[in-house]
Amino acid sequence: MTMTGRSCAVSAVGVAAVVALWAVTATADTECFSTHTSGAGETYFAFCISEHGNVVQLESPEGFEHLAVGVIGEGYVLCSFEAFHGYDAGFAELGLLAPTISQPNGPNTFPLTITRDTSDGKLRLRQTFSRDNSEKDLRVTMTVTNRTALRIRAVNLHRYFDGDIDGGGTNNRYATTPDSVWGWKDGADHHGLMLTALTFSTYHFAVMERYANWDPTAGGSASSCAPNTIGDFTVPGNFVGRVGYVLGDLAAGQSKTVSVLYSRF
């Protein structure tokens, strides 16, 4: 950015405003930051996580990728009764500051914790990742903290994934129960990816959405806590799975923790 002599005479308040603007415009990130691999062939289970806490690749068994196909969409959204606070769908995001990362044992190891604050200063999301090699699953534990001195009402935290099962995104089928949503490639001898709510004591739901209704770059529901479940799900298509937690009110300084699980089936 080139600054003229006149613009260099900006006030301290103006400089602070510019710095704040840069701080809140975090760039979406779908690059692998931490990669984790085990097994081979049918027992192969590999995934990687971005610096922002998105699962941007998940391959199992070997040669069958379920997320890193075309546009990579996996992430989370935070809302409350008062406002939308922020979302990160992988390829697009808004309202979140740059992450703080803790990985004390070095690159590509656990524990791995990624913390992000919303740019409105109200909420903090801490994500901790762990895996079970034998069960072929990835657990994401998410803690939301009220950073303000006031109660924040009806806080929601949702996790979602744009599954491109077995390398294809337009020939998938999806299904749900109250606790889980999963997708699989239409036809015989294919695999599936499931997202499950693990914190049963906190109110939650699982839904499927059409990708076109979810796409945040087209004004879709990824940037809100109001899933768009309109559409025909009886035929194969391009879908997104979402697990939503209704955390309820958060008092000043209060935190609540929930978990989800990604697993191959």
C-alpha cells in the first residue's frame, strides 16, 4: 500500500482502525498444517488439519479421499441470539481472528489445539484434535468461551462437511439420525464418511443440506446457524452434513465443551 504525505498524517485513532480491520480479515485456509497417517491398504487412515482447524483431507482406505476434492469445505460456525459471530467453512470464512496453535510435541503430532477468537471480541473457540487408529476415527473437542462481562444468550456451535465420498461429490447419498449424518457414494462397494455428535447431554441435531443451499460464497447457510434443508434428498447429489449444538446461555467468562467424531464406514 502506497501512502501519500497527507495520508501519513493519519491520527492514532485512524491507525488503530486500520490495524483492527486487518486483524478481522483472516484469509481462508485449506492448506495442510498437521498431517496424520496410519495403516496401509484397507487399514489406511489419513487426514490433515489446516492452521484454522479445518479437516481439509480425509482418506480411508488408501486411495479413497472424502474431503479434498474440488472446493474443500469443512468447518464450523458460531451464532447466538444476539448475532452471528463467525464461520470458517475451509474455502471461505468471516468474523474470526488468526489462530493460536499449541502442538508441544512438534509437527504432525498430538496433542494439537487450535484456538480462535471472534473478531467482535465476544467468543473464543478452542478445538482439540485426537485420533483412534484402530477405529479409524478423528475426534474434535470444541470449547466455546464467553470473553465478555455480559451474558450471551442462546449460543450455537455447528460443525459441517462437504463430503466428496470416494473422490466424487455429485453422486453421493446422505442420511441422518438425531446424532449423526453420513454420506456414501451411490452404488455397490463404496465407502462412507460419518459425522457424529458425542456430547449427548447437550441438545444437538444432525441434518443434511444441498451444497448449493449451503455454499457461503453464494449467500448459503454455512455462514449461519439456520440449516437450509429444502430440496430433494431421495436421489444422488452433492450434499453437506451438519451437526449442530445448542449450547444455551453463556454467563460472563463461562465455557462449554462438546465433541464430534469423524469416522469411516
